[in-house]
Amino acid sequence: MIKSRTTRPVAKLAVLAAMALTLGACSSTGGGGFGGMFGSSEPAPPVEPPPAPEMPASIRSEEIVGRWGLASYMNPNDRVRTENAARGQCKNPYIIGAGTSGGVMMHLADEATPQELRLKGSPSGKNYIGPPGPAGDPRDREIVSFDGRILVTKFIDKDAAVRYGNMVYVRCAPRA
């Protein structure tokens, strides 16, 4: 066996390094040093509840699929005039298509490409159109009114709501 002056200090250093790695591993697993082995005095972080399931809307997606004249207004006093303007847009209609998963194909605010959106209900009884997730998401639009012939929506996002106003969709007559 070869003995050297540096053998013993190097061996001690190796043991200390191994202990440091072991303790570091304990604390990185959330155990807080030896607390992971003997229990921790720190409370566990609160568990977030799972997202609420989507509520079905009182309007079915099939009810809004079709060809629509589209216009918008800011001032509620302009609604009737805007409905008439939307009727005039049926020569170049906005198409709401059926999605492949039961939703509808529409545009989100500021998006050039339509995508499948869902009709969602809420505990308050309001209906929304938007991407999957809870109702009232900033990307959603609220259905303000719908009577089968006229659909009025407004975006939840305040900036989009200011830019687009209340969107009025008037169902176009079937093609002759």
C-alpha cells in the first residue's frame, strides 16, 4: 500500500463531497434537507382545484352555423341601423361553419384564420363563444342576444371590445 501525505485529506474531501451531494439531493426533492426523511415543519403548498368543466350553452352550435351578414355598432342607439346594414352584407356573407368536434368555425379577435370555437354556458346563464376552457375567458365573446335570425356578440377582452364593438350577425336567406 502506498502512503502519501495527501491521501488522507483527499479521502476526507471525497467523503465530504459525497455527503454534500446527498444532502443537496434531499433538498432538491422538496424534502428540505433531512426534513424529507423525518417530516417537514413547512406546510405543503396548496393544491389548486382542477378547472371547472365547461357548462353546455343554451344555444347549440348547429343553430348558428350558416351564412350571416355582419356589421357592428358602438352606440346601442345604432343597433337597428346596424342590423339593416348587416342585412346588406349578405352579398358577401360571413360564414360560420361547423367544426369537426361539435364547435363552430369562427375568427378570434385579430386572427386572420378561423378556428374551431365552442359554445359555452355559465352559471349566470350567459352564453359565450370561444376556445376550449372556462366561459368568460378574455378570448371569448359573450352572446348578448340571439333569436335565431339575429345574433349579437361582444368580445370579453376590453381592448377588442373597443375596437370591434357589438357584432351584429343577421342570417342571410338561403340561396335560390
